[in-house]
Amino acid sequence: METLTIHKSEMTWQPACPTSHIPEDGGACVLLNGRQIAIFNFSRRGEWYATANECPHRQQMALSRGMIGSQGEEPKVACPFHKKTFSLKSGECLNDDGYKIATFPIKIVDNMVYIGV
């Protein structure tokens, strides 16, 4: 019997944009590998996050324009249309168990934003 070995593909870091393109305590959208990614500069916390830009509630590409804040210690973004709120860390919806968004690893190197894909 032949043994089949499956290798897990490695994550690669894709350059997204200069840090200056993302407003402090706000977000912006980039198109990366055909997918809209919302990038958030949560400067009050000194943290950066990346999520899918699509709000799953009504399938609207809008999360990058949402308001960011905290629910307790959890950083969150609120959809600007229907106010569904999502954890910027886990993607879990904080006010409706029926929804979740994708999150992506993010790093800043030499004033450039990189997203892990």
C-alpha cells in the first residue's frame, strides 16, 4: 500500500499597503489575492488587525468603514450599517451567535503592513 504524505502549505506574508494608508483608530480596505481585507490601526491600543471586509449579516463589503472600540478587553469592529459587532481577534460576532468573520495574521515591518495568507 502506498503512503500519501500531505504537506500543510506554509503561510506567506503578502505586502498590503504602507501604514500611512490606514487611519489611526480606523480602518481601510485592500484587495489582496482577489479578496477584500479590512485592515485596522487600533492606535489607542497600539495594535493592528486584519479581517474579511464582508459583513456576513447582509453580505456587504463594509467592515473597514466600521467603528472600532472595545467590549471589556476585547477589541471589536461594528458594521456601519446594522451594528453587528465582531471581535478583531477571533472574528466571533459579539451580539449574535449566528455570524463570524475571517481574521488574518498581520505584521508591520518598516512602515509596511503585511497580511499572512
